[in-house]
Amino acid sequence: MKDKNIFIILLLGILFSALMSLNQSKNLIGKNTNLPQLSLSEDWLSPWNQYDNEYGRAITIDESTGDLFTVGYNGTTTNKDIILIKYNNLGQQLWNLTWDNGANEIGYDVALDSQKNIYIAGGNGTTSPDLDGLLLKFNTAGNLVWKTSYDGGSYDNFWALHIDDNDDIFVVSQSILAMYDTVVLKYNSTGDLQWTSVIGGPGYQSCYDITLDGYGNIYLAGLNGSAPSYNYLVVKMDNSGNHIWNRTWGGSQSDQAYAVGVDSFDSIYITGFSNSFGSPNKDITLVKYDNEGNKLWNTTWGSLSDGEESWTLDFDSAGYTYVAGHRGNDIFILKFDSAGSIIWDKYWERSSIHVHWCYDLIIDTNDNIYFTGRSLLTIYDEIITVKLSIDSPGGFTLWSDADDPDDDGEFTLDWSISPRFNNYSLFYSNVSADIDIESDVPWIEGITNHSVDLTLENGTYYFLAVAYNNYGYAVSNYESVLVEIEPSGPVNGGPAIPGYSFLAISISMVGIILVITFKTKKTLK
């Protein structure tokens, strides 16, 4: 008898669990891991070609007006001039200027101060081994305010600059002293040199980018070592140019960093290329440090067939990191989260017969993306400036034709067309309107029309529709429906509540088992 009692208890437990699971199935559980991620669409492309060859090297934006400034240079190996172009936010050129000092003038970076004055960093000289660092200041109309140069040896080249909240200008220079070393210079807004600081040692220490954090600390990115085995180099200095720490990263081959950025948590990111890890060609590498110089992670991205070089990085309003450069004939943009996981990778090309290079990328406060570089068709290069933006589905409205309350449980959910949609998913809950589309599993997926016919039992239901495309998603309003179906009497069965039939069958089965057990017990007596 004990065995029979245990059997009955187990059977009742199984039935109870089944009933509970039936009830739970009406709630949204699980994790939707297939949400489409954001992608990009081209708003405009503005090419510029006035001479034989032009190269776009850097871009910045006036956030108050949306105006953009692209800097680069034109000309041949021995006769280059600086080019500065101003665009409005529609990509229409407002003005351009060419600056020629009678020798080679190269523009590598551009930035604005608080008064919208424009600063260009680059190089000036007759030949490459005899180059001086060059810093130019223009007013908002493009008129030259002042120029200054730096000659620390046989070769000095200003690769990048950063302007702080006091309108002081910090410049990083590649200079030949003992070998290729890095010189950091600070100028005030009138062009007076405040101090210089040298980063050197055995082999090469060449830095190509500079930025500041919110405390005024200076960060540099470049390379360290001797050919052909270079390593990434990141350096931290205080606002007076005093060295705080430096770190190197890499393998046995050539690894070179071209860009550095600091996020809102004062974490430091550097990017460039690596020959030491991954495929036999160059690969993109992104390395993250905390502000004490501890490496948090590194990630590598690339292909077996093409070589990739990353030249620039920036952050969007949510703290995601964007890295850009060129791969084969195309320009690529990568989006990473703060843990180093890649969210998406996208390619851009003007046409299949052009060759493209990207040297700088910025993201505005609305998360629009701008980049500059050069585009080659046959034998001539031209400057390209491009705006990309997020192109998610448009908003739409959800409704139903159910009565309130609905007395038969049969109704249709309809919704307006979401612009740029690919498909829809429908979410629902019979518990509350608290639906999280990033963690809850859709009830119905892959819907391509704009309505769904439903037949439901008694209860209150909350619905939400989501439109998806390759670029993102849009969420509708909530629609709630109350279903109250009156019971039609014993002939037609019990009340129309979720799980009623299953419950009735389960109770009947338990009753039969108890009767059999009772009769068996009586017979044994």
C-alpha cells in the first residue's frame, strides 16, 4: 500500500507541475538574442577635386550649427598645399581655401576652439627630411589669424592636436632627435609656446594622436621599438607635460597605433593595426586601458584575404566605440561595446571601381557619423567627406477591433505601416503591460502584413508590436483587450478560462485513480 500511496502522490505532483507550467506559458520568459543591431545609411557624399591629387586627413564639427571642417592637402610629392573646406550639415560647400607658404605644406589635423576659430596642425618645409611642425589659426571666415612653426631638429611633423576648455592647444609631433621621438607641445590661443616635453628612448617612439581627459591629463598613441618589430605605445602625461606612465602592447611582428580616445569613464582606447595576431595580413586591433594604465582587454578583427588598417576612433552618446579605416578597396566602420564585443561591421564604397581610404571619423551629439579620406579613380585622388546616419523603422500605431469587454474572444489586431520596415514581431502578456522587448521572447515573429486574427480565452491581454529592419527597430503603443466569455451551460462544457479543459481532465484522472485504489484496497481486505 505504501508503494501505491507514493505512486498517487507522485502522479498528483506531476499533474500539479503540468498545471503550473500551463499557467506560466502565458507569461513572457526567456531571452531574445536576435534583436537586429543598428546599421548605417548614407545621407550625403561631398567629393572635392581641384588639382591632380587631394587627400582628406581630418574632420571636425561645430555642434552649434552642424557645420563641418575638412582638412587635407593637395599636390605632388615635392609641392603640397594645405586645403581647408567648410560644409554645412547638408554637405554643401560654404567655402574652401588653399594655404601655400612656398614649400611643402601638409595638413594632418583640425580642431575648433570655443570661439569657433579653426586650428590646423601639420608640416611645412622644402623636403621631407627637412620638415618643420606647423600650426595655423583661422577665424570663422577662413582668414589667417596667425601661424607658428617648430624646428626641433632635422625633422618635425605635427600629426595631431587637441584644444581644451581654456582654448590652449596641445600638439603631438614626430621629431628626429636621436632617432624618431615624440615631442608634445602646448600653445596658448595667441600662438605662444608654453612648454615642450620629449618622449624618447632606444629605437622609435613615434606618436600620431593626442587627446585629453576631463582632468586635463594628456594621452598619446603611436608605436615603440625598432623595425620591423614595433609595438603599440600609449602614454599618459599630466597637464604640464610630466610623464605619468606608458604602456606597450604587441607581438613579434609590426603593431602600430594611430588613434587614442577617452570615454566618459576615463577609460583609454587605442587602435591601429597588428601583424602579430590573427591572419597573415594586417588586422584591426582595439586595446582598452583604465586610467592607471592597466590593460582591460584587447580585441582583433580582420580577414584572411585582405589587410585592414584602423586610423580613427570615436564614441557615441551611449558610450559605444566606433573604429574606422580601410580594407581592400573599401572603407569599414566597426562598432564595439565597452567589453570589446563587436556589435556590427559595415562597409562603404563610392562605387566598385573606386579605391577608398578613411583617415578620420567623428560622431555628433545626435550620433550621426562623419568621415573623411580619399577616393581614387584611375590615377587621381580626391577628398571625400561623407555623412552617415541611423535609418531605423519609423513609428506606427497598434489597435484592435475587440469589444470592451470582448464576449467571444475573437478579434483582429491591426497596425499602421511602419516606414522602412522589413517585418514585425508581436509581444503579449496576460500579467501586465510591462513588456521588455530586449529580454522577452516574441509571441509571433516574422510578420510581413499589418494584422493578426486572434482567438483567446477569458483574461486581460496586453499587446505590443515591434517593427524591424536591418538598421534597428521601432515600438508601437500598448493595446489591451479584456475577454469575458459567458458560460453557455453544462451541455457545452465548463467556463472558457485558460487551461480549463486540461484541469477538468486532470481532476477526472485523479478521481479514477482514487476509485481504483479504493476498490483494490477493499478487495485485499
